[in-house]
Amino acid sequence: MFRKFAIAAVATAALATAAVSFSPTEAQAGNRAGAVAAGAIIGLAAGAIIASQVQPRYVAPVRCHNQAVRRWSPYEHRYVVVGYRRVCY
């Protein structure tokens, strides 16, 4: 899981670095539509990469009940309950 996250982080960093190198200079400040579109595409790609790594984990519900602990009583000549133990499965 950590390996996938690390790969996604490196890919996002590489895309961000590439976007910075292709950003418009001060002389081209009049046309920012391309920079906005590039930022939106890179943001969506990074979000898709990170979101694809997250997987829900199924946790089965634990069922528990109390089970009587019985011991033979020589005085009563029968099994008697001496306590309870919690059994989960």
C-alpha cells in the first residue's frame, strides 16, 4: 500500500514540476486560459491517481456471547454454573 502511495506522490510531483516549467512567463501574462486548463487537468489527474489508491477495507462484525462454565459439584451431585466466559467468533 505504501509503495503505491509513494509512486502516486512521485508521479504527482513530476507532473507539478512539468507544469511549472511550462507556465506562461511575464511576457505572456495576457493569455492565462492555457495555464488554467493545464492546472485543471493536472489537478484532476493527481486526484484520480490518489483516489484510485484508496480502497475500503471490509471489517466483519464480531459476534460474541457469554457461555456458562460448568463444573461437577460432588456436594450437589450435578454440574453447576461457576461463571461465564465471553466467546467471540
